[in-house]
Amino acid sequence: MDVRATTKYMRMSPAKAGEVTRLIQGMSASHALEVLRVIPRKSARMVEKTLKSAIANATDPNSYKLDAAALQVKEAVANEGPRLKRWQPKARGSAGPIIKRTTHIRIVLTDGQ
């Protein structure tokens, strides 16, 4: 059975978050948490938060009731969200764009069945 969790509109580039999500694909959920705790990046904190949410969704006694020790990270993806577009004044009366990217992180856990 697949269980998912999503964090949306995170203020970070999808490329930066994607580096961290690629590391944990295929790992067990408990091992992925240990790996994320030692990575010194902001994106690792956000992916860890999403992974904890997915584990909580899977072990919830009112819905899935899965064993936390048997969970595997089936899919971890950092997709691009909407961009905030701002303008910076430049020389000679012109303006330059500032693009602030957002990310949607999706983690899918499976119990191997």
C-alpha cells in the first residue's frame, strides 16, 4: 500500500531540494531519516519534515495502520511550484527581473506489498 505526503510552496529552488530527494529514494524510512539529519542543508530539513509526515500518515491507527519499521521510500520528488516575480531597479532607468522559485515536495512510502 502506498502512502504519500506533500509539502507545497516551499521557498527554495527545486534543483536544491531535488539533490536531497534523490539521495533518499529506495531507502528504508528510518534510514532515510538518519541520513537527512546529518545533511547540513535547509532542503534536508524540509524533506525530513515531509518524510516524518508521510510516516505519521502510514502509522495512523485510524487509516492505514502500517508498521513503521517496514516502510520504504518508493518515490521522493521535488517539483517546481509557482514563481514569485519581482523587479530590481537597474542602471539608466531599466529594471531587471528577480525570480523567486518555490518547490512542491512529494514523498511516497510503501510497505513492500
